[in-house]
Amino acid sequence: MSCQGCCLRILKKPALILACTFILSPLFLSGSIHFTNVTQKYNVGGYSYFGAHGICWVDVNSDGKLDLYIKNEDAKGVLNVENILYINYGSIFSDEAFLRGVSDAYPNGTHGAVFADLDNDKDFDLFSTTTYEGISPSYNHIYENDGTGYFQDITDSISPSQDIDTFSRGVAAADFDGDGDIDLYFSNPLSEAKPFSTQPSPPQQLKNFYLNNGDGTFTWTYRGIEWIGFVQGVSAVDIDQDGDIDIAEAKWAPPSTIYLNDGKGYFHKAGGSLGLPLTINVKDNGITFADIDNDGDLDFAVIGAHRIDIYKNNGGIFHKYNSMSTAGSNAGFHCCFGDFDHDGDLDLYESGGYFYQNDGQGNFIYVSLNVSALMASLNTVDPRSSALGDFDGDGDLDIYIADKRGYNVLLRNDIDDSNWIQVEVLSDQTGGTGGIGAKLTLYKGGHLGESGFLKGFREITGEYGYLAQDMPAAHFGVSQSSTYDLKIEFLNGEQRIINSIVPGRKIQTAYILPPINFTGERKVNRALFYYENVIQLTWSANPDNNNITKYRIYRVQQWRKLEYIDEVSTEDLVCYIRDTSSNTQYTFAVTAVDNNNIEGAPAYVTVE
């Protein structure tokens, strides 16, 4: 096959991703919160021996529908308990974890796990931990996605090889060292983490990072985060807004704290100087960051010990201004922020507990059960994590709850309106998908950059709080009476602007946008001694891209798996695919590649 140029047809107005916002009911107006328990309808209750701890919403097979990964541990004494991968088939989910290679069935199960594009090939790979409870080996595992949602164990790509059992809980995935690929962090990198100690342990400099080398291998190393006692949840966001990803840990014996990144992937403890309490033996389980007062910076909630404490960000220093008790006997493991009522601010949901409505200033008001219909939440036995995702594609955020000692619960958001905008990042500054670390700021149309017209701020992350990963997309509740402008800032500081967004739309964007005007046309080559069927692909350069040096052409196989065909220069925007069949339908993709060899999002065309 030979190529001399190319052209493309693709999504208009590409945009971006993040996960955090939620609910309302078909019979309920905007401003109310109402859910329906649809666990049985979709067959997603988990195992009869229970054991669920963590949740990830992610599209593993690139079919446009959110799948669901359940992390299981301590399942009524069942050893080698498998994790669950529910594939979303629209009307029902099917557990295909074993079939697809991610059952991760090692003693005594999994707490932390996160999906991220580790090899920059625009699909979601998996990092999954194993919890040591007396059976060796108890190692962490990395699984590579083949692009169709089937995975290969590539744990042997970690160097030096793992030689210790781990008591891992929370994990994190981000480009911590700023070199253009996703690195991994895991908590409790030792076999005896002393969870019930009442005093901090002497500091230990233990290796707890797998740094991505960009060539399919990872280096196991220490980068400044000392182990001083048992860790539960881990969150990774740009806490101090300096352009790199920091880490927060919820701890039991030591005080929960924040570790700031120096920009090169080395960390120092800064919780006390940022306003976090230094009290020991508090037993926090998770820290969740979000902009709860719409002022463009990250606030947070810390949950544990039967209470939720809310901290507001005031010029980079956090101040506790509210505290709430968790529901009933609920110990308090995880809480989520999302615009459940589509009124433009982030509400709060306590996993296995209540909803609290935001008054617009970051103050939270209890939503009564006769409005929210959340008895299914309160009826959970031992709720752990919960995560947010629009599994039915109707524009609002649904909730899945992990129950350690009961059946898991899927709550469908019943709102039926168009007062929302969702944004997905098809590819970011690494060239991979997911947009981890991207910041999205939404303004009223015509007022981009004006703080008085800011309508929402989101930052895309991986696992956060207590073992939760929301869908990789940003969700905003908005008024339908206006249009909106969106600023997307990638982790390297580059920005994209999307203007005049109409509510009720799912937007896709990318660091490098797809070429435009991509077309395919069948032709017949009569110059040979026989007639040859040829497909001519043509496209145009996207005017919003910079520093593009070449284009790559692919044939698209099942599940949109890309089979490389050729590269062409920016001077040749046409590609001829030779020896094709006149009776076969073909789908092709073209991508732009910049001077740093970062490959953008693809444009697609189908030739009948």
C-alpha cells in the first residue's frame, strides 16, 4: 500500500474529559435529587460472598459505553477472589473479567486499582494492587489493554522485580515527573502496615513509585514520600495549582497529609503548613478534592471516624468550616462531589449514606429520603467506595456503591433535562487518552476568563478518595438559558478554548485535534494489465493545531483497533490504499503528529 496524502471527516468541536457530577429524576425538575435502584435490572450486584471495596468507571473496549470494574477483597474468607469487570452492553452488564484477563485473582484480593493510558496508545490500561494477609507472594500487577478491552499481564516490565509483599490500599496514576507518560504510586509498600496502631511509626524510605520509562518498562523507586503509618485512600491532583500533580493521603495513626510535587516528581510533606490538622489516631479513610464554591480552586472533604469535615481553599491555605456526621452506623469511607441537581454547583454524596445539596456557597443541606429515594443507599450493610458515571448516556451522573458485606448497588439518576455539559479528552499532552491532570474551567458565553462569570471548575483525576475512579469526563450542571465557553488547560500549560457550547451536549477535545474533512473515495486504477480497486483518502490540516510534522494512516479493525498503514508528510494530504475489494466496507483513521512525536486524536471515515 502506498500513501501520498490524506483527508478526514470527524467529530465537530472535539473537547475533553473528567468525572464528577450527578442526579435528578424523569418526573423531577432541575434543582431536585432523585435516584432509582436498578441493580437487579442490570445484573450488577456483585458476588454472593460479597467483598467489594473499590470501583472504576471506564470504557475498556472503546465502544462509547462505560464499563464497571469492581475491586474485591476479604470476601467471606474466599481466597483468590476475582475482581469483576462488568462490560456494558446497553440493556445489561456482563462480568468478563476472567475472559478479558483482569480477574486479578490473588490472595487476599484487591483494594487499590486505577485505569490509565500507560503506553499512550489511546486505551485504558490497568494497575491493580494485591493485599497481603499472610499468603505470599502478594505483588502489584500491571495489565496492558490491546485496544479492544482484552488485557495482557506486563508486570514483569517493572524493574527491579518486586520482592516484597504489599499491604496496598489507595493508588494514584499521573505524569508525576512531567516527562510525557503516566507514572504509578501505591500506598503501604510493606507487608505489615499496622493498621490498628494508635501511634505513627518511625519514618521509612520505601519504594512506592513505578516511574514510567516511556518504553514499556517501569522503574520501582522512592521519591520522597516516607511511610509513617497505615494509609487508606490516596488522591492525586494539582493541590497548589502550580502545574504538577501532588498527592494527598488519608491515614489512620499518623495525621492525614499532603505531599507537594517539586515539578520533577519528588515530594515533600506540607499538610501542616497548608492547614491540615496534625492530630494523630483520627482514622481518616478518604480525601476528595473539588471546587465546591465555584471560585476556581480546589477545596476538599475528608471522611472517616463517623464524620465528614469540609475544608475551603483560601489563597492556597485550607480552613475547616463545616463538619457533618455520617449516616447511622456508617463508619464513613468515601464521599463524592457532583452537580446532582444540575443547578451549577457541586453537591455531596456520602457512600452508603445521604445526599447534601450545595446552596451555591459551598454550604451543604441534607436532602430528605422522601425526595432522594435513597433507601437503597442506607440499606447497604458495610458500604465502602462509590463512583460516578453516566452509564446510560443520558447526560447525568449515576452512582455505583461497593458493599463489603452485602450486594453492591447501582443507582440511576432520574433527572430528565438538558441542563448539563459533558467533556471528554480524547488525547492529552502525553499523546494518551484520559486527560489525567487536565483542568477545565467553564464560563458563561462571551465572558471567558472573567471570574464573576465562572460556572464550574473540574480537574480530571484517576483513583481518589477511598478507592474510587469516576468516569474519565468532566460533567457540569448548567442553565439552559445560556451558552458557555470552556477553557481546557493541559498539564504542560497548553490550552484549548471551545466557545458557544449549547447545554445538553457531549463535547470531545484533544491536545492535538483530528484532521478535518476526512473523506474516502473508491477509484479504479486502469494503468495495469488488470483493473485494480483503490481507495483514495484525503483530508485537510486542522487550523487549530500547531507544529504538525506528519500524519499517520490506519485501518480500523473491530472495536476501533487501529492497524498501522503508513505515514505521510504535511505536504501530502492524500493516501492511496491499493488492492482493495469492491465488495468490502472499510474504515480508516488519520492522526496528526507534532514535532515532539505526540500523536493526536484520530479522525475516522467509512468507505462503503
